[in-house]
Amino acid sequence: MTLLGNRRHLRVNVPRRLRDRISVPNSDISRWFGTPLGVELVRETRGSVSRLVPPGYYRTGVQVGHCRDSFLQKVEHAYHGVPPQDSCQEEKEKQQLQCLAEQLPFGARSIDLLVLPFVLEFSADPHAVLREANGVLSPEGCLVVCGFNRWGLWGLRRAISFRPRRTPWAGNFLSLNQIQDWTRLLGLEVVAAASMFYRPPIGSARLLNRVSFLEAAGDRWWSLLSGAYVVVVKKRAFAQSTRLEPVRASRQHCPKPFASALPRQVATRKLRVVGR
């Protein structure tokens, strides 16, 4: 895979067979984030992400997806990966690169913070996206997944929509439990998760402001009906290696000394053990 372009705007040559296999949504999703409903959702999501990401030093951060608002407030070097059909050349202040979430142009264990805002819903293979994210994530690095709740009011709105569905109801909504189960299968540890945005999916900015009181009430009384969620998982340094290490045959029938399970004073005969 080659990177073409200058320091700020990079273009990735994606193989045609992969580009044809992955169903990238139309550019309507990028414009939808600019609507009053999309703006409110992004604002609530940014607040949740900044609150849930563990404090620490993140040298390299990457955000992939159609959302152009940055969720990388805690990184030193921030990069934004956009689909090839959705690049915005007039945003000169961001370091952009054209890529797909299923094939990230980074080396293994090179990203400290990876954010996927509303990406899995519009991917033909969300499992491939998570596997790719796990591969480029560095040890002790964090992965942030933001998505639409399948069982909330937004999921109900999608279920009653006539086909073909419009954006964002054309996506395949997932649940919070699904994301947690899939990340655990990859050996990632869930460190934080939250449900958010309890206002109904209405397009009027005036009505959204009038029902803003539902955020506090919904977080307390009906969290399962949230419109979206945020999950933060961490890649432990030695989680997979210790779990998958086979037990050697020479160790199976060789019990450990009794003194090794007791305090150090026992081994040095400074503590007396009284048997039954």
C-alpha cells in the first residue's frame, strides 16, 4: 500500500477488489452530520468521549469515518482518515488521509488512540473493522467506538422507515452489548461505556432545544432507550500472549515446591509452620 500526497493530505491506493467488496455509504452521511440533529448528536458524543477516555499521554491519534468534527482532544499528533469519496480539500488545518476503515494504512501497534465515530453501522464487515483496529492499536492503546443504539428510540425510528431508507437510517444499527462482546473476543478490555442522547430524532433545532431536559432524565430512568452509545476499550500489553500460551508437557507433572506458595520467611526458615 502506498501513500501519495503531501504532508497534510495523503491518498491511499486501495485495491479494486477490496473497494468493490466494501459498500461505502453515499456522501449524504457527511452532510447529515451538519444538520441540527447531527450537530447535537456530535456535540453530545464529543462530551462523552472526552469524559470516558482514560487520562494519559497519547502520542498518535487517528479518527476514521465520515464525521468531520474532531474527537481527538488528548493526542499530540492527530490524523483524520476519510473515505476516498468523502475527502474535503478545503479543511487545511487537519492532517487528512484517504483510507477505508477495513484497511488502515498504519503499521502494527503504531496507534495510541483510535476513534471510530459511527463507522461500524455503515460498513459491510464490522468485524473486519474491529480486527484491523486491533492490529494497528499499540499496547495499552485505546479504541473508542461510537454508534447508534439498535434498541433505542433511534432504532425504532429505523425499523418503521420505508425502504429504501434515508441517511442515517440506512445503516445497520448495533447494540452496546454486541460491541462489548466483539471486542472481548479480540482480547480487548472494556474500560468505559455509556449511553447518550435520549431526545427523539427530530430535525428541528428549536424542538431539540426544548426537549433537552430529556438528557438528564433519560440517563437516570431509561438508559436502554438511548439513541447512541460510546465504548472505550484498551489493548493490554500481555493479555493475548499469556492467555494463548500452551502448557508444556514437562510442567504438567511437576508440582511447585510448597515453600514457593508461602511468604519469603518460610523459605529462609525465619517463620515456623505448624501443621495439623
